Amino acid sequence: MGECVEVILDNFSLMNNYFFKKYTHAYNFNRGVTLVFNENKWFVINKNFEPKPNLVYDNITFINHNLILVNKTGLVGIMTMGYEEIIPCKYSHIGELRGGVMPVRAPTNDTSKYNSGWGVVNIIGQEILPCVYTFTRIDYKTNRITALQCKHDNHETI
């Protein structure tokens, strides 16, 4: 008969016990960081379980193009699957990414839908059009962006 060898993985057990007691949800590590959930917040942590201080979110949604829509105090931004924030959480709405650009809406301070404007940002977060328009439309077939600005009182085209 062969000889048996006992293998003990104390560090692995301790790590798993610590990790799963502290976080209720976790995703795979990517480039040394991962997303974890605890106490109603999502955190980006490194392989030493240290949270990155500016990357704490109320909610996350995985969207197309390997991007993550992140929500912080009611404002949304975009993070890559490598957990790098490319568009900060400063918009009330971000539309679908197509052709490297997406429509965005600035936050509003009251209930008037005309108080905040629409604009367009590219995939690296640069504003192509500032958020001052009543309406934006992106025609992906012709690569044309149409922006319409209306008067707030009677909604006439300017």
C-alpha cells in the first residue's frame, strides 16, 4: 500500500471564513480587485481585502460591452469589468452605449423635467455635448448627433 500524506490548508480556511463572514456577495478578482457586497453597499476591494475608498456604491448593474452601471447616492456612472471608474457618478441617467458614445442626463434639483439637460459622453467619459439640451438623439447609422434646445416656459424650439 502507498503512503498517505495529510495536507492542511489553514490559511485558506481562515481567509474563506473571514471573507464570507464579512461579505454576503462577491465577484471574481480581476487585475487584483473585486466587487463585494456588505451592509447595503458595494465595495471594490484589493486582494488584501482592503476597500478602495472612492469606489463604494449603493447599487451595481452589469450592462453590455463588459461595463458596469454604478449608482452612488442616486447618481450613476460607469465602471469597467476591471473595476475602474471611467465615468464618475454625476448623472441622473446614462443611456445605452453604441458607437462609442452614450446619452447622459444631468441631475435635477426639483421635479421639473426641464430643469436638467441632456448631453452626450464618450466611452472614456469626455463630454461630447454638455448637458444643456432638452433632447439628444444619436443616429448610429449616420454617426450624427442631433440636439434640440427648447425654451422652458412654452417649449418652443430655439
